Amino acid sequence: MGTLRIFTASVLPLLACKQRMTHEHDWMTTDSVIACPDPHCLSQLKIIRTGITTFKHSETTVVPLGST
């Protein structure tokens, strides 16, 4: 169970990076298999972009742009 937590915690920051548009030769674009950081864990996770979604600011919050 501890290894699963380590693996999940190590993958979460990468998910945010994989959502962003990057250069076509950037390793974040070309590498899709993520290995568990624990040397005794053989788990791997494959992250594949399946599409692009555009969000409008007004659809995700009631706070107007430019306000602090």
C-alpha cells in the first residue's frame, strides 16, 4: 500500500505538466511511460493525451478577470 501512495504522489505533478502544450521534441511530449520511483516497484503508468479541451474563465468561476 505504501508503494502505491509513493507512485501516485510522484505521478500527480506530471499530470499537470502533460496537460500543457509543449514543443513537439520536448521529453514531456515524447515520453508517455512513467515508472515508479521506488526501485523495488515494477509498476509503470502510460499517460496518453486523448484530446484538447478549452475552458472559458466565465464557465469555471464567478470571480471576474482582473480582480484581486
